[in-house]
Amino acid sequence: MQKEKVLSVQEWLPFEKIMEKGIIKLKTKDYIKIMQVIPINYNLKSDMEKEGILNSYKTFLKTCNFDIQILIQSNKEDLSKHILKIKQNVKKENNFNLLKLSEKYIEFITKINNEKKSSSKNFYMIIRSQYRQENEEEISVAELNERFFKIKECLSRCGNSVVQIEKKEEIRNILFTFFSSRKNFLS
């Protein structure tokens, strides 16, 4: 009976290394770049603004002739800092009525947070570059950066902001969050 080789987590994950400007080299020799999109609140716009946004988004989809993966990360709201701040401010005031009111407020927001499962959402886009030739890293990096600026320009016309994620720790956190919750991540 032959023993099956146990892979370490590093061998199992498809990532080879995180490079400069948030570019990730995969073991398949593909390169990806993750960017964060800070959206607008479409529902607050007038009908004319909505039409302009939709037209800008159509233009974005037509001009981006490459694959884009959109990922949404939901995080449960942590109210602990907010509640601590309320309690500290009430202590300073030393007012019984304010104390009772703040206790009811804390109870109310905690209840709503638990019932509605309130969360914040982060929106990310992933783009990929695939080259199988000499100088592939330089070409892939240049292509990904060009695509990033194209996406940033197009989405800014829609009112959105696009942020380049450069810190390795932030990239690791994003990858961990999505990879651990999605079976076929980047497949």
C-alpha cells in the first residue's frame, strides 16, 4: 500500500507570488491584478443621471475586450467601537437620563444589527493576463496596468472610484477571504 503525498497549504494554493503594484503571479504562469471598486448609490440618482450612468457602463463593457471577474465581499458590521465610544461619552457627562437613553440606543442598534444581519460590502474586480513567451512578466505587468487604468477611467465616468490595491497584506487578506469561501476561485 503506497502512502499518498500530503500537500502543504502553499503547494495547494494556486498563487506563486505577490509582486509590485498588486500583481499576483499564479502557478499556471498567468498574472492577475485585484482592484477595489467604490460604488455610487445608484438608487439616489435622478432618472437622467441613471440613464447617463447606464450609458457609461455600456461603453465600459464594450471597450473592455478582456475577461473581468467581479467579487463581492460582505462583512458583518462590528459595532463594538461605536458602542464603546457612546459609553465613554456618557461617562464624561455623568447624566442619568443620558445614561438610560444611551443604554436603550445601544440595545436598539445591537438588536437591529443581529436581526437584519447588517453588513458592509466591498467590491473587487480581478483581471488576468496570459502570456507563454519570453519576457512574459514584463508584458503581463504592462498589460495589467494598462487594463487597470482603462477600467479606472471607464468606471469613473459612471461615478465609481477604482482603487489599486498595492499592500501585500491587504492582497493576502482579500485572497484568503475569497479563496476560503469559494470552491472554484479563479478557475
